[in-house]
Amino acid sequence: MAQTLLKVSKLKVAYGGIQAVKGASFEVHEGELVSLIGANGAGKTTTLKAVTGTQPVASGEIEFMGRAIKGQGAWDLVRQGLVMVPEGRGVFSRMTITENLQMGAFVRNDNDIEADIDKVFAIFPRLKERRAQLAGTMSGGEQQMLAMGRALMARPKVLLLDEPSMGLSPIMVDKIFEVVADIHSRGTTILLVEQNASRALSLADRGYVMDSGEVTMSGPAKELLEDPKVRAAYLGE
């Protein structure tokens, strides 16, 4: 059985008196693409923020590579290989594409950074064409590609993607999901958070359904796609 890279147990997260995550548990194994789906406000983004050290955890446990990481800072987790592409992309708008990718390698001190930039350009040819362009002048889809490429520069052991298709045109949504599949096929383990349940589950090996801060269903992605409750709640049927 593949190694469990990320394990979240009974996670609870609160904003003041409001409990946003109510005991969620899930895990991601090496080589998998796991989708976490749910409606807007279900607690998906809050869960990712807690996992990656940008939101305090009220209780529960988070393990990465077999070690407890609850309470560690995001910068430490990136060094260990737990890397997130946040909702809204968050590119450095006044830096060029190449400079953004170099920032993704900020935690590294090896000699392969330029070679890895070339690998990112192989995945995202559009970025290579515009490598000297300021990130803030790019379209939303192009910025999403850049944010994903920047994350890959940190050489993630687990890549967490938070709503990568949000706000994009249908054509660009297709492209982003193609890229997610490509990145996974190259060996990157991915945890994908998406409101587009059909597309997310179509790509995934396994899936979890989150509702009102709780994981309410889980299983092989193909089975979830065919589940009447999932189809009624998230696929508009």
C-alpha cells in the first residue's frame, strides 16, 4: 500500500464563536489525486488553511510524512514539501513571470532552479512565451498557471490546489484541469479542492465530500460520481 503522506484527524477550526470545521478527517496517499468537494461555505478552504499553517487549529491532529505538523508555520511546511496554491492565485503582480517562479524556489539552495524553471515552461508554454511579462498584466487563467508553476518550483511532495478553476472562462477551465491531470501524471501527489464536483471527481482517484464543516462521504472517485446523493447535491441532477 502507498505511503500516507497527509493525514488529518478530527480537525476542528473556529472563527471566533463560529465553528467552520467540525471534526473533519481524511488522508492522501503517495501518488494519488484526491478531491475534496463541497458547496461554497462547506469549510474546504478553511481546512486547507489549517493544514498549511495559515489558520489556527482548535483541535485535532495533522500529520505530514508521518510527523505531527499542527502549529508549524507555512514557511516550514513549504520547506518540508507541503505546498498550496491559494484561492485567488496570489501572484506577485509587480514581478515578471520568471521572477515569480524564482520566488517559488526561495526555500531551495540547490543548483537545479533554472532547470526546474525550464520544466515549468514545458508544462506551461504560454508562460515561456511571456516570461518577461509582469504577472499583474496577465489574465486570470494565465495567473492561475503561474501560481501553479510557482508552487511546483518548491518541489512539493503534496500539492494542494484551492479552487483552481474559480472565476475562469470555460475554455480556461478546461485548460487548467488538463494541466492538473498532466502534473499528476508526472508523479505529483495532489489534494484538489473544487466546487466543480464533476470535473474534480473525474480526475481523482478518491474523493471526500464536505458539508457544513464535516466530511460526510468518502470513497473511490468513480463511485462518488455515480452516487445519487452526490449527483443530486453537487451535479445538478
